[in-house]
Amino acid sequence: MSLRLPGALADEIRRHGELAYPAECCGVMAGKVEPSGRKEVLRLVPAVNRRTDDPHRYLIAPDELRRHEALLRADGLEIVGYYHSHPDHPAAPSAFDVEHAWPWYSYLIVRIDQGRGADLASWTLDEERPVMHPESLDVLSEV
Amino acid sequence: MSVTVTIPTPLRGFTGGRDEVQLPGSTVGDVLAGLLAAHTGLARHLVQDDGRLRNFVNLYLNDTDIRQLDSTDTAVRDGDTLTIVPSIAGGGPAVETELPALSHAELLRYSRHLLLPEVGVEGQRKLKAARVLTIGAGGLGSPLALYLAAAGVGTIGIVDFDVVDLTNLQRQIIHGTGTLGQSKLASAKARLADLNPNIKVETYEARLTSENALDIIREYDIVVDGTDNFPTRYLVNDACVLLKKPNAYGSIFRFEGQASLFYAQEGPCYRCLYSEPPPPGLVPSCAEGGVLGVLPGIIGSIQALETIKWIIGAGDTLIGRLVLFDALKLRFRELKLRKDPDCPICGANPTIHELIDYQAFCGIGAEPDYTGLEIGVEDFRREWDTKGDDVVLVDVREPHEWEIVHIDGARLIPLSALPDRLGELDGHAEIVTHCHHGARSMKALEILRAAGFTKVRSLAGGIDAWAERIEAGMARY
């Protein structure tokens, strides 16, 4: 599996994470899936984090997800995955992330280091076991 | 009967790529069982080991979440659509910790909280997990620490460096006659431990300064500011903004008080309200101006209330609102506060990025050098005895303070009336001014010197020092 992400959108994810710091940000990644299975992100939809009780958790509610999905579908896009931030923690999935992950989707994590956006990594769930594997992430530079 | 089940993209790998599946059944549970039987591999993602839906899996029958219907017992009709909708959840590893459990004794102790749906067991466990720092164990700190401890806030930190004095007990109800002379921290800690032995009290016997504030505050979830002076108030505000912590603010003076919840992450901070401190000496402290003893009980309780609401996430907070209380009129008013986009610490382009010198910021270090302008009580006693009427002692306190106690032979001219009554003083006489502790007396000195009086000095330590060291048996207040 691999994920292509335009550089401008990568910057946008970092900015969203910086704004939400020290809480976590989250959002939807929408785009297209090539016949090879490779996903390309074409648009980001920042989501409302419904977990206001705990800054180290995020939740995108199903109603919101359905709304986004309908709007994106009208534009010929589909949800290819989600992004969220890990304030002052590595861009690797936590046990909680793995436990709640769905197959197929790309889970992009951005580390926010003392309020500054740092490295990004994308992960997918193993279809057989409760573990996540890194997928290749191509951040496209501006042309 | 046949129902259409729409399969979300992430699960199509288990349905041969199909986005819809037709299945028979009379309830949602039937259809779900049929789906899991027909497509092995789906079960792991949709249901737990006990067969119930995983909590982040949502099923919509047509447009309604089945949790709002009869869950998996909901009847289905021919032509219905069942849609699987993911909740997307996750989060960093920082708080994998669960909320602490409550013992049987704690459940009983907090039963009146547990009866409130807004608190409940979860809210009470959040209180137990919470770490609250109170700055000061005085007038405001007393009621708020007592209520926080009684409410079951698991860890309460207190910063103070004072000792319990008789004049404190008119309002500082956490202390008692039995703890006079003890440190306020020891006195408060003992009282809180008696009130609620389930909680932890952490004490910091120090003045909060720019050097230690970040290290102390960093360890807590929320700060409650019970300070009585401007430098510390700005220090607490700035440290909270820099560390992104909320600050439950309260202040009192005579018969009036105010309270708010400053949280720059979501609203204004103290500097958005007061960008600059008042000139030093303009606003007297409670020691100089007095305060009605019940008043800190009311304002401190509001601070405790806001802290508890913020921890359990209930109700509307005071973020963006300033409550003003007038005890004599018994009236609450409310001002809307806006975040100042030009705020030097929480605005769009902050100019303050670290803690500064708050004494200097509040003009306290910049006061004129009074060396040589003060006279000690012993020296004054000797001079007064030798020179007699050539030395005039002017008491610049208020008449009601004069009534409590005064020095025989002194003349009362309250500071507020002094500029209009300069004519009553002999320009050639030596003048010594005095007040309660020495602060207002210095202001009087400035007025006299500006008016051309040259032989003027101030009695160091005021009438309090006089009562302590010269006239034993004189009343003190």
C-alpha cells in the first residue's frame, strides 16, 4: 500500500496539529484510489474533535463522517483515510489507535514537537492481526 | 424479506469488492448475523468476542442510528437499507492510563455527587485523577481548598510562605486558633487531611517567582489564583498562558469581588482584561484597605466551582465572562470579556515569550529610594521625649482606624484629606507621619515634600511596630 500526499496538504496537516496543540487534531483525507491500490490525497477535511474530555484522544462522530462522505462523493472523491496528531509523541500508532483502526484506510500521524509540526508517517491495519504497518508515503513537492 | 447492507470502503476487501449486499432477516441482528456468516473476516472488525457490536462500529437503519431504535432487536422491512458507518477514533499514548477507581468508602463519601448525572461515577473519577494547584492559602485559598478537598480532587498543590496570624482568622477558615504561629501550609494540610484523607496535598513553601513558577505549575492540570498582589497575579497569568493551563481567577477588596476563568486556549487571559497593572500604591491591599470576612468565602467558592466544572466538563464555564460581586448591595453583575488580538502574551503576535520581572513590571522596584526618610520607632521615641512639641506626629490613617487604637499626642489627618489640610501644619516644625504598617505614610511623605515641607520623615513599621516594641499592651489590628 502506498499514499501520495501533495506537499501543501502535508503542511496543512502540520498547521492543524500546531493549532490544536497540546490537544490532538483530526481530519479526513479524501482523494482517489488507483487500480493498483495506491491512494492519492486530493483534499483534506478538518474534523471536529468530539473528545473534549481528554486532549490525547480524538473522535470523529459517525454523523459527521456520513455528511463528509456524501459531500465528497458528490465531487467524485472518496475517503482514503484519516489524519491525527500526536503532541510530543512519535508519529507511530498507539495501542488505542490500533484497537480502533479500520482495515484499508490510511492513518496518517503527525508528530507535534513542543507545538511545532514535525515528521509524518502513514499506517494501515493488518487485516489478520491487531497491528499496524507503515505504508510508503510520498510527499509531493510543489511543481 | 430482503435488506440492502451498504459496505464501507474499508470493508469491501471482505465482500469481494462489493459495496452492497442483499440479505434476508426480520431484525437488524438477523441481517448482521447473515452478513458475518457470508463474509468471514468481517466479524473481527465489526463485533467483539461476545458477539456485540464494537463501540466504534455504527449501524444506521435507513437514516437512524440503531442505538436510537431497539439496537440489534430493531425490526427491518423489505427494502430497508442498513449502513455500516465507522467512528474514527485514536489518540496518542500519553494517557493510556484509565481513570482511577473509587473505593466503597469513596462511593459513600461522594454519594451526593454520584446522584447528579452531570457528575456521576465518571465525573467523580475525573476529580480523583485531577491535579489542582492553588496559589495562596489565605482568604481565597481557604474556602476553595476546603471545597476542592471535600469534592474529592485527588491532588491539591498549595503555594504559600506565610504563617498563621491572629488577623487571618476573621476570613481564612482553613486555619484555626490552634494553628496560630504555624506555617499556613502545615495548618492547611492538616485541616485538608482531616476533611478528606483520600486526597493528596502537595505543598510548596515558597513565594511564587519567575524562577520557580513554570516548574511548579507544569505539574498541574489547572491553577486557582488566590493571590492578593498584582506581580503574582500577572506571573500566574503569564505562566498559565505559556503552559496552556486554565487559571481560575478571583480577587477581593473590601466589599467587592470578581471572578473569571482565564484560558487562553479558548478565550481571554488576565492581560486581555488588564493589560497594565495599576500604579503601585493606588490599590491598597486587604491589609491596608480591609476586607469583609465572608467575601473571600463567596469568591473563593466560585473559583472552586469553576475548577470542578472544568474538570468534569459540566455546564457553562466563566471563560470569556467576568463576574462582579458587590456584597453591600448583594448584586452580581457580568461583563463579557473578549480575547484581545493585540494581547502581549496570548494575542496574534505575542511579544512576551517567557516570564519577566513582575516586581519591575508592576513598578514596585521602581519606587523612589526612601533611605534616610524613615525613622525607627525607638529613635522616634527618644527624639519625641527630648524635643517635645517641636516634633509633630501626624497619623494619616482613616478615622475608623484611629478609633481602634492611636498613639497619644498624635494628630489625625487621613491621607485622603492631607492635600486639602496642609495649612494646618507648621512649615518649620519637624513632622513624622505614621500609618498602620508604613505604606500610606510614605505616600503622605511624597505629598508633604511636594508641598515644600523639608523636615519630614515616616515612622518605619507604623503603629504596628510602635505597639510591638514601644507601648506594650496597646491593641493591634
